[in-house]
Amino acid sequence: MSAFRRFGLAAATAAILVPLTSCDTGEPVQRAAPQPAPPAQTLELTPAAEQKDLPVSAEIGITVANASVRTVAMADAKGRLIPGRLRPGGASWVPDRPLDYKGRYSVTVTATDGRRAITKSTSFSTMAEPQRQVGTGMYLFDDYTYGVAMPVVVEFSEQIPQSARAQVESRLFVTTTPAQPGVWHWMSGRQVTYRAPEYWKPGTVLSVRAALKGVPMGEGRFGDDDRKATAKITDEKLELVVKNSNKHIEVFRDGKKVKSMPVSLGKASTPSSSGTMVIMDKQESTIFDTTGEPGDQYRVAIQYAQRLTWGGEFIHSAPWSVGDQGNRNVSHGCLNVSHGNAVWLFQNTHVGDPVTVKGTGVKLEPGNGFTAWDMSWKEFIKGSALPVPEDLREPNKSAVSPSSSPSASASPVAPSPSGTVN
């Protein structure tokens, strides 16, 4: 056999795997073993084809095996594409905006394992606009800057029954940059609040979508609108600590005490609440009007008022009680400071800054203001209607951020300025 022929046999022997006898030389050669067939790909979609009268909050359910979703294309009856995104884990695809009432939509999904692709399609139509709609509001304004304790608060005009809360909560999306995953907590049937285990990092960007238009809310009612906002957290961490023991407010900036000022808190018959509150609203000038309410009745102009509770507790200028500040509690529950100190606080604080009052003997009532931080993380996560991820059950542990939705105009509900004078 020539050297050239032997070289060719050597090359073939190196490349083929299964031995067999050559018919012309008697020398062994090898043949590739048959490869097992790749596992079958499956792809199923919901809603089923031609389903009718779906809510305009409808999502595309996707069940896939031995492949990953590559594309989802939803189009309306005129062929216009609807943008959206997959939830984490890929169990469903969420349109970036609510669908139209009495609309018709087609959906095509393609999944692949990198070598093969599988495609499925479905179509459906949405319901007419429902008569019974629940009003929704969000306490977050687009392009605003808030303090490090600002929770995301969504409110409802009517009670949401327990049976509907998980579905409602699943349509509330929060994205934070940098990532600081959190949990929703139902303060009541009319309010749900979101926070992370710790205060937001200074400079955090919060993007929120309350994707509630058309969401079933129990008892034949549906959500009224989608609401979106992107806001920023301040670049500094400002905290106020109020001690009844020495009747002073201490102000901390990034953990360092920068100011201390005397204060007069609520008198014995109208004590201030103890607990961690959040500045909810700031008004340079307002009217406290308690006419028609039980107890003391008055109508008084107030300057530099910062709301702490729905029940009417504020930090505000109280020049009439300067002699008592730092010595005695004489207010109706508010935190009285001098005019100069009220101006300084007003100029340096932000909506969303935490205010912790200690030692008054009366505990802050849950839901009386933004009270998300007045409970431990262990207590807070108990208020979720959805299962809490395992890595969020312990504080100071990271987790994957919740799914996000792009932002649109927000429609926040502003706090009422009315309160009690002190």
C-alpha cells in the first residue's frame, strides 16, 4: 500500500468512532454511532383561540418545554403591534398598555432550543367597557424626588376582597435602579404598600406601573386605569428622630447629626403617636379646620406644615408655643417648632423622609399615614397576598427584581391638607 493511501486511512481512523472490517484491505475502520433524537418541543398558549369577552388586562399564558421563548408578537385587528414583555420565569407575556375594550387581537409565539424552533398562534377578543369600575390612585408623581423612606402606595375607592387581592397585586410592577427588591403589603382592603427590607439607597430610581385597568377586582368590578410614574430618591439620607424624653428633634444627614431643635408634642389629652412615620406632604401655608369635628374646634392659618398622619399630626411652625418647646407638651398631637426651625426643616426635608417619634406612650396606628416602616420586615411580608420569594424572607438578602413595565403619566392622589392645629 502506498504511503499516500496509508495516510488517508490514518486520517479516517482518527475521525470515525465504531470499528468495522474494510472489504478491500482487511484493516479496521470506524463509523459514527447514531445520536439519540432530541427531546420533543412543546408550546401551549392561553387564551385559547377565539375566546371572547376577556378583560383588557389579559396576559398571554405560555407553557413551553425543551425550548425558550424567542419572540411574542401581538397585533390588533388593524395589524398594529402591541409591545410587551415576559414576566420573570416566562410564564406569561404582559402587554405594555391595557388592551382596548371590544378589541380583537392575534398572538404568535416562537420558541427555540437554539437549533429547532416551534411556533404557535392564538386569537381572542376583549369585553365591552364594564359599568362597575373601582377608582385607583398612586402616591407617586412622575419626575419627583423623594426621601429614602418613600413607600409606593396604591389606593382603591372601594374595598378589594381577599379573594381578588392576589390578582390585583400581581399587576403591580416596581423596578428599582440599583436593584432593591421588595414586597407588597395590604394595609387594608383599600390600600396596598410596597417597600424593600431597608430604606432606599440614596440616588435610587423608582419606576412603577399599577397596571390595573380592566383587572377583575371582585364582585363584578374592574380597575379603572393604568397608572405609571418614574421618580428619584434623594442623594442624601435624611432622618428625623423625636424624643419625648428631652423634647427635641434631632436631624441626621447620612447618619451624622446636623441639627437639634426643641419641640412641643401632644398634651396628655391629645398625645402624639410614637412610631416611624414618613413625611407625606409639605405646604408652606394651609388652614387647619376642625369645625364640625369632636373636641376642640377651630380654623387657623398654619405655616410650614409637613403632614405625618392622616389623623392630622404635622410638623409645623408654632410661634405661640415657643416657651413650651423643649419643656412641655401642649399641642393637639402635632410637633410644634419655632418659626425659624420650621423654615429650616421645610427647606431641608423631602416628602418621603422618615420621622421617628419615641416615648409618647401611644403607638402609631397601622395605616394612619405611610406606616410601612413602623413594622419589622418579618411583620411586613405577612401582608402580601402573593407568596414571598424565599430570598426575601430574610432581611439583607438580595433577590431578582420584580418584573418591570415602562412608565406613562401618573395620576397620583394628593393628601388632603386638613389637620388639627397645635
